[in-house]
Amino acid sequence: MNELVRQSSVAPGAAPIAIERVVKQLGGHRVLDGVDIDLEAGTFFTLVGPSGSGKTTLLNLIAGFERPDSGDIRINARSIIDLPPHRRRVGVVFQNYALFPHLSVAENIAYPLRRSGASADDISRTVSRSLDLVRLGAYAGRWVQQLSGGQQQRIAIARAIAAQPSVLLMDEPMAALDKALREDLQVELKTLQRRLGATVLYITHDQREAMALADRMAVLNAGRLEQVDAPERLFSRPQTSFVARFVGGAAVFDGTPVFEDGQWWLVSHGGPRLPGTWRTAPNVAPQTAELAIAPGDVRLRPAGEAASGAWAIEATVVSTVFGGESSSTHVTLPNGLRLMAREPGRARFAEGEHILVSWDPAAATLFPRTSQ
């Protein structure tokens, strides 16, 4: 059997990663602020966050390109802080592929193996196996410039897995590819990771890509973890308004929470009352709160349609965007509050049309407002 392919659920070389209270400052700015993450062996773990949130810095610390100011990073329960990059058994796939243009495909994959002192026979066998795994076995003799972007990315992955690393780090490896190719490679990458049983930490700016690939997923914001969870729970049960907005595209309103007639409402400043539900009911209602409602939970109907006892509020359609399988309708609520609804098919309402907006109060989440 191919030595790079395993039959058990976790490959023998796969390793757990423990990131413990890691702090890193760059240029006087705290880029990472006490980050704690545990990655189980054989897990595909994705990390998302806005630009400048610390994603690439964290990857560089694991790879050994930088050193944390405090905290620890452990692979297989062993601290790697004092190990140089080449002794960490960590493979890295960069956004720009980092292939050598003056070397052939086979020579690119063989390069790190030669540096490690592997024999010529071992290098030949490993290069062949690695190329077969990424379905490019016939491309060994080609020059890098002769390959498409997707093929170059697969060669970069083949080079990273050739050394059989215990951990594979990927820094936005598909950012430069078109949508259709990204989706194709996502399927291939997930299948390959399952076959190898590798432990993968994958950084991306694309939340949909992150959810499609991940077993576990983390959201980083300004150097701090907002939430670590299964992708489904991050989307449907965000723990903070930032996660609701960043992962689920939710609209977030701030105001004062009040409880009336058996229902919690957010009284927006100068605007309407909006119903919602606390995920964790506070012992004492905070003075200010935020309410998050995802586009898929917003319901639209004609202004003259009977309310049927459901809560609703008047709104005006600002614009519509057709996205193929669904359409996004942007509306303004009283006092200028903006909201988006996502519905299947084409948009049902025209720009400037007055309509009614509603949602199930259980679908809108109330969060204590932590910053003013």
C-alpha cells in the first residue's frame, strides 16, 4: 500500500497541537493576545478573521519563522519554541506557492528531501507517491512555468506532504485562484487530508471555504479568539456579535434591552423595537445590548399582506442583488437602520418598494454590549 496513505482514521505521523496563552507583539502592537487553541491529531482546523487579526502571525509562530513573546506551542505534547523550523516536522503551503521556477516539478518536490539527507532511491519513490496523491503523476518532468495556477498549488501541496510532516500549515493557499478552481481544489484537498489523516491548520479570508473544509474552526479578532467550534455551530450559534456578523453575515443593531409581554426587545436608539432571544439569559439585564439577525432568517412580504399575528415592521427596498441560487435584498428600517434578507431565486421586490420585514424572535440573538 502507498506509504503516504493510511487506513486508520489518524495517520501515525499526525500530531496534536496545543497553543497555550501565546502573546506576540510586532512594532509595539499586540498582534496576538493570549491565544489558546487545541488541535486534535488528524483534524482539519480552519482559522478565519479580518485582515490584521493575527492569523498569519500565528502560523509563522508554529512554523518557527517567529518566536512568541510569551506562552508556549506544543506538538505531540513537546514544546517546539526552541526548535529551529527544520526540526519541527511542520509542512507549510504558502499563498504564492513558493516554487522554484528554475527546477522541474520533481526537483521542486525533491528539494527539501535532499536537504534532509534522504537517499536518491527514497527521494525518487517519495516524489512519485506525492505526485500520484495530487493526481499529477505525469507532470514530474515539466517546468513550473508550464503549469496552471491550480496545478502549481497541487505541486506545492505535494512538496509539503513529501516529508510526511506531523502538521501541515496552509496560509490562504487558494486566494489567487478563480472560484470554480477553488471549489474543485477544496474537494481534492479535503479528500487528500482524509486519506493522509494529516493535522491541518488552514488560514483563509473566505468564510465559506473555511466552513466547507473544517472539522473545527476558529474566529480571530484583533489578536483574540472570539469562538472555537464546529463550523455548523459557529454559523447557527455564534457566541459573540462579531462572530454573528463575520461568519454569518448578520446585521447587528445596538440599543437597550427591555422585557415586555413575555418577550425580549431591543429598543434601538431613535429607532424601532426589534425582538430577540438571549442565548444565555443574563441574571440582570445589561444597560446596552446588541441584536444580531442573519440574512437567511429575515422574512419579507408585501406591505398590504395581513400580518397573521406575527411581528413585522415596515421597510423600504434599497437594492437587490441576484447571486444565482439566491438573491439578496437590502432594505432600510425606520430611522435609517439597514438590513439584508437572502431568499432563494430572484428578488421578489423592486427598488423603492415599501414592504414588511419580520423574523422569528428565536432566530435573532441578543448579546450584552461589551464595548461602547
